[in-house]
Amino acid sequence: MEIQHEQYRIQGIALTDLAATYGTPLYVYDGEKILQKVSLLQKAFSTVTLRIKFATKALSNINILKLLKKAGTGADAVSIEEVKLCLHVGFQPHEIMYTPNMVSFAEIQQAVDLGVMINIDNIPMLEQFGAYYGGQVPVCIRLNPHILAGGNAKISVGHIDSKFGISILQLKNIHKVVEAYGIQVTGLHVHTGSDILDAEVFLKGAEILFEAAMDFKDLKFLDFGGGFKVAYKPGDIATDILDVGEKVSAAFKDFCQQYGRELEIWFEPGKFLVSESGYLLVRANVVKSTPASTFVGVDSGLNHLIRPMMYDAYHSVVNVSKTEGPEHVYTIVGYICETDTIAADRRLKEVEEGDILAIKNAGAYGFTMSSNYNSRLRPAEVLILDGKARLIRERETFDDILRHQIDVGI
Ligand code: LLP
């Protein structure tokens, strides 16, 4: 988003015009930004065979998935519905990694029938898988590397108390099951968490994976998960992807030499690819001063962007209706019947009723984590590509609130 001709614009289109045309609240995605991020990641790992598996859960609109597919990525799906969505938009089964957690064997069987790569994250499931499929269906195994990393406790998933993955301390048990059933393990996977800054964490994960990998003879790829940190706050440092690329690629090449075969390196970024592309445009309904603060109440809330409430996440907010004039400190809150503070104590250009505020970094885990809480409607989504805005999801209507409810005539 840039200020041009005294207006905030994406690819030349004023955000205030988008709000006027499509209404608010509105999710807006900058397609060019997404494509730039894909290119940057490809550049960072250009000396190895990289496969990007976009973390579908971050942003699953079919048009975004198609855009990513066109740019050459695959997809990581965490539910059978995401697998179906990815197939629906044209990803080939072999381009899809299915990384479920705590799902039934029946769901795994459905995914096998759809032909996607299965990432198994617990021993009972590996056992059931082996008993049913033997060595017929290749699998990936998700290891828990026991690395404490990630932006906050809720998104730190590679530590010893995490529900995800099979502990590296249980490698022996894995081998027992693999040998008993002749399971064909073609990939190993780790994902330590989200918002990971340092190359060191990825290297630590890599070392653990390399060590474990030496005892699996049929490997074709190693998957390092996602988790690259993006900048949310002004002054935040993001993962230096070129640095991570250089260091991890060098270590990976050394490993491949030791292993005696060229493997593919897989990553499953969500935030890195789409977070910065997205804006949630909201309208100021009320500017309300109390003895303690000045609140800006907007036509959105935790039902549309839950990250501030769920993770204490920081999202920058800009009053895109004003490019000049005085600034004041405001607390931006939602219209939900909860204390849904979106952003506390922020300096914004003077806000008047009707002004449009843009909440930044709303591309990842924004719309996909939205709900109908308070029986509110979910926003529309717009994608800007080639300098043109396209509506990619209609705003919900009141009928959507009633849909699927059954009036039993009480
Ligand atoms: N791979 C696996 C196995 C994952 O569990 C995740 C995220 C990713 C890849 C993608 O991580 P990313 O590159 O987006 O950091 N809703 C939270 C983030 C939860 C992430 C869950 N797993 C948030 O809004 O911060």
C-alpha cells in the first residue's frame, strides 16, 4: 500500500474507492505482492530443488489458490476439506501434502483415495496405516524435534509438550512399525512454529531432520514446514529469507551428499506468502471519548479478525481517508459484544465517523479464521491483480445466517 496522489493505493487503486464500491468490512488482497513473495522464496532456495507447499489454512479463497498454483507452488492441506479445495482448483494430487493432526483413520483413507501425500503425526496412526496399506502407499512422517520456537505459546508447536508430530525420542518405535509393515517412508517433516525469525532455528530443525533421515533409505524429500516471520509492527524484523535460504541450502546440500542422493526440499509457508498482501478495510462507526481513552468503534471485530484477541497480535492500522492533518491516539475496537480491541493506543490521522481504516497484515489467518459470532455477516473479499480489482467472495447475507438451521416448528 502506497500513498500516491494523496491517497492510499494498491496497484493504483485507492482503498477508499474499494470501500465505496464493495462496502465494508472488506478483505482486500494485493495479488502482485503474493507473486513477489513466491519469487523471493524461489530465489532464496534457487540452488536446491525447492517445492513450496502453501499452507492453505492461511488464506483459502479459490482464486488465491489458483494464483499460487499458476506461480508454481503446491499446497499443504490440514483437513480433508482443504485437500478437496486444493484438488478443486487444479492442484495435482502429487502437489498436495496432507498434514492432519488427530484425525480419524477414515479421513486418512479418504486422502489416500484422492492420491495426495500423507504426513503422519502419531504412532497409532502409523501402525493402522501400515496394517492397512503395508508398503503400497508412500508416506511422510512428521517428527516433533523438541525445539521451543515461535512468536507465542499458541503457535509454538515443535516443543516436547506439543500435540503435534512424533517425538524424536520415539524414533526407535517409528522404525519398529515401519519395519513390521514394510512402510515406504519417502519424506520426513518438521514444523516448529509460526513467526520464527532466526536462520538458526531452521538450521537446528534441519540438523535434527538430517540425523533422523540417515536411517530412512527411501527418502525423496525433507519438509521444513512453515513459520517464516513477517513484520507486523513498525520496526519489526522479518525473517531474512535470503539468509535462511543460503544457510539451509548449504546444509541441505551437504546432507544430500552424505545421504548419497539428491532430495527435494519442501517448505509450507502461510504468513510469508500472503500476510502482507492483505488489508481488512473497516468503517469508523463511532468515535467515543471517555475520561480514559478515545475509542474508534468500527464495523468489524473479532468475528472478522481474531488474531489480536487470540494471540495478542499486533496489526498496524491506518486511516486511509486522511493523508494530512492532525493525529491523535485512538483505541480501535470492534462492534462485537466482547472486549474486542483490534489495536490499542495507536496514533492515527484524525478519525471522523465514516472514515475508512485499513488493518494491515490481514492476508494470513484473517478471513479463514472469521466467524458469524453475534450473527454478523462475514466480509466480502477482493483480489487486485494486473491493476484490476475483482470481487472473489460475496459478502454474506442474512440468509446465510439462517442457512443450515432447521426450524422444527416449536
Ligand atoms: N505447516 C504446518 C504444519 C503448520 O502447522 C503451519 C501453521 C504452517 C505450515 C504455516 O505456518 P506459517 O508459515 O503461516 O507461520 N493462526 C496463527 C498461526 C497458526 C499456524 C498454524 N500452523 C496466527 O494467526 O498467527
